[in-house]
Amino acid sequence: MSGFSESHAPFLYEAAIPEPDAAESAAMLRAVLNLFEKWRLRPAEMRILLGSPSERTFQRWRAGQVAGLPHDTQFRCGCLLGIHKALRYMFAEPERAYEWVRKPSTAFAGASALDKMLHCLLGIHKALRYMFAEPERAYEWVRKPSTAFAGASALDKMLQGAPTDLADIRAYLDAERGGW
């Protein structure tokens, strides 16, 4: 049997995607900031969803001064715009799509989609504290190699750079300790 190659799964071997230039970054961020206004988010919530930039950076972005965006922020903007697109397809009236983000949902155990988006990092910390009554054990666990992550540590997995890596750790911890 031959090895896995690009001809079997070309999507796994994508060519490097060029970085968005300053104008593209500014346009993407402007669209997301407009979306946040439609969702009636507070500035603190906006900052969390953008990856917690400094207050100064955030204010520059809001003023339209965007020289470029970090990879994490680009990824987050793409996800947020994808959520917006999906909601616009689901609801004929735009206001219903904007309101849905704040409404409790059975899909999120009674929480809203916004609650779920805002509490990902907090949830990771809570899960660790729950699993390990002694905080030091939780902090040590993050650095220990684990078969759950192909021999890497949870920290190694989280440091791969994508918010989905954080979500993977959260899902693993939620599964280990059971639902809230």
C-alpha cells in the first residue's frame, strides 16, 4: 500500500495562502465590527471575540486604523462572518438573525450562542479546576505529554495557533469530567 499523498487528499496539502493585505484586513475587520453593532455587543464582548487585543489596539481598529491583523484575529473574523452568513440563510428577516445570537438555545444547554463564544477560555480553566481539586495538579497537567493528543501536551496542542485547538482541549476536558 502506498503512502498518503497530495493526490489522495489535496485539501491536506494546500499551498500557502497569501496574507491579506492592509486593505483586505481592514475590510474584514470593518465587516465584523459592523456585525457586532447589529448583535448589540458591548466593547468588552467585542474584544473577547476578536481575541482580546489591547484596549489601544481595539480603539485603533474601531477608528479604522488597521495595518494588518494577527492570524488568530483573521481566523476569528472568518468564523464570525461564517456564523453571520449561516444565520442570514436561516432567517429571512435580518433582525431575527441578529437576535438569535443572544437567545437561549437547547443546542447550547440553555445558554446563548454568544455565551458559548465568550466563555470558551473561561470554560477551559473551569474544567481544569473541576477535574483537579488542587490547582497545581491542573497547571502541571497542561504541560504533561498525553496519549489523548498524540503524545503532545495540552499546552502544545493549544499553542498550535488556531482557536479550534482551544476548543478541542475544552471538548476533551468536558468529555472527561462529564457535562456541567
